[in-house]
Amino acid sequence: MRIAIVNHTHPATGHVSALRMARFADELAKLGNTVLLITQAPAQPDDRSRQDIGASFAKIVAGSPPVLIECQLESAVLAGAARSGRLPFGLRQLVIGGCYAFTGGIFPDWRRAASALVPRIADTFQPQVVFATFGNTDTWSIAQLLAGRAGCPWVADFKDNWSAFIPRGFRKLTARRFDDMAAMTVFSEMHRLEAGRWFDHEKTVIYSGNDFGGVGDEDMLPARRPRVLISGSLYSDEHLQCVMSGFVKWRQKVDLTGRGLDAVLSYAGNEEDRFRRVAAAVPGMERQFEVLGSLKTPALHVFQKSAIANIYICHQDSLFQQKVPELLSSGRPVLSVPTDSAEARNIASVLEATFYGCEDPDAVRRGLEKAIHQSDTQLNPENLKTLSWASQAQRLHALLHRTVARK
């Protein structure tokens, strides 16, 4: 198949919003498809962004790596100021409301840049199906325009929370703009439920994959001190304080029982200021933590596999967090604060992993007390394999193939 994928965020940003479409583009190409990824040009464009589109298409063959079409944006002054919160209250709401009412999205700069290239992409590449992620609604608008020009179906990917991203009063109206989608993929069962409030289309759960394995015992980092690892976005001072208070209680208890465990709470992520600020307000956290910074995936996996336990902050508006299967795959106990959804707990059960939901510091303490005595969990290898990028891409490929066949 000739598949055009649309995603606002460029893979080079390394941002999580780029990961899903970039990895599926790679995996779909490995399955023998001809894949195009349309995205915003990086902040520092390289020579590729100035290449002729026709020349790029001339080089692509089935099974080759995806071709990037990088769209150079021109500033959208009012919309950009509204997105970043730089407009005064009232004017900001007016601009956002106007954008949704008249164009269906607040990224007109992205939509205009990509739309200008649609005729050449449609006429030269001639996609058989377009796949686009929300993200933002302008990405779907671009997919609509490209599919209409090419005379092919488009499939909407629903990876974010519609109720959290679309302003009240515009949610149903905006959803109706996309009634012509041929099918919908959703990020999780929780996303299926949310999407069902606004869209009547057939929905298929396609999880983002994970890079499991590749980290053996010989790769383990020698720890100066045993670690409890918290990684990813922190979201809430209150929940982070709960983690730290539970960690302090656990340390105090194991010290009182004579074990003398000199454990440290390690943080891997890019919110160092928040982590240090909250730690400074929790009695007993002095010199009991370390900040590892934002780690690349291989190094992060090493730390996760060597931790006493892995902890993450559950963000309810996210509906489902990609971090869940990633942490579970470490083979070490996983604690969520607060307790995550039934879907997350079910994935842990399917993988035969150890998972604790924690609502307060005492629950965190109890989870760590259990984790310190647990050896690495032997996960169910076949079920783990179903959550790989390759496996999920095969399911996506089958859906796209059925969609094209129904045309």
C-alpha cells in the first residue's frame, strides 16, 4: 500500500507526541508498504526540508524507509499567542473560539503549510490511504484534504483526550467536521470510551508499542545506592509529595528494623525544578534523592530493570499512559500514584507483572515493603510480544488494508 501519515510533531524533536506516528511509519515500511510522513519542519531545518518533493518521491520504493515531507510554517500571530497563553483573558477565549468555529482548529499555520503541498503530494505520491493522529484537529483537516484530492479513504487516530483538548461548546460541532473518516484507531480502551462520546465510527484499539528486551544482566548499571525510580512527567505536586512521603516512611521503617537499607529516590525526567522544590518541602528527603535527567530509551530501561521498584504519577486526563507497559516490562514491581485505571491493571495481569495502585503515602510504603523482597518477575513472553511495535503495526496494517479494500 501507499500510505500517507500525517502528524504535526517532527520525529527529530524526540517528543512523545512524535513517537507513535514515527514508529508506525517505520514499522509499516518494514512490512513492505510505501510510506510518507507529513510533518512540521524542525526548528532548525536541514537540507531535506529544501528538497524537491518530486525528487523525494522518485527515490522511494516499497519497503524503503519512510519519506519525510517537512512543512515550513509561517507564523500565525493571534492563534500562536492564544495557544501559548500570551493573550489577555477574554481575547484569548475569543480567538480560540473563532478558530474552532470557522476552521475547526487552533493550528492554522500548520494546516496552511501542509495544505499548500497537498496537490503535489496527492498527484505525485497518489496515496491509497491517509492515516492521521489527533494531536490536534488541524492534522485531521489536512488528512481530509489530502484524501479528498487523492480520492482515497482516511483513518483517524485518536490518541488524546477530546474533552480535555477541545473547548466546551465546540466538542460535538468539531467532531461533526470529521464524519467522513473511514475508520478510527484509538490509543487504548479508555480512549475508545472517550471517543465513543463524540464519534459513531468503528474504533480499533492500537496500542503504541514498546522496545522490550535488549537489556541483559551484564548491562545493569552498578548502583552506588539501591534505587527506587520515578520516571516521566510529574503532573501534580500533591501526588509527587505522596510518593516522597511514602518513600521516607519506608526508609524509616527499614532502618528501624535494622536492615540499614540506604536507598535513594531517583528521578528520570525533565522536571528537575519541580522535583527538587517538592523534595525540599518533604521532611526526611534531604540527600535521599538524585536527579538523572532525561535519559534516552536504552539507558532508561537499564535503570528501570535495576530499580527496587518503578513509580509513575497517574494523570487521569491522559486516559492511558504509554509508560504503563514500558515500566511493567522491566520485570520489577510498578507503583502508580494514584491508582491507575482497570485497563492498566488488566495489562499488568495479562503480563503477569507486579502492580500496586497507591492512594496515599502508607500505600506507597507498603508497596515498597513488598517490592524489596521480590525477585525479578518472569513476564509472560507471548503476551509481552503482542505489545511490541511490530505486533501493533501488524494490527494497524490489517486495518488499513481492510479500509482500502472497502473503498
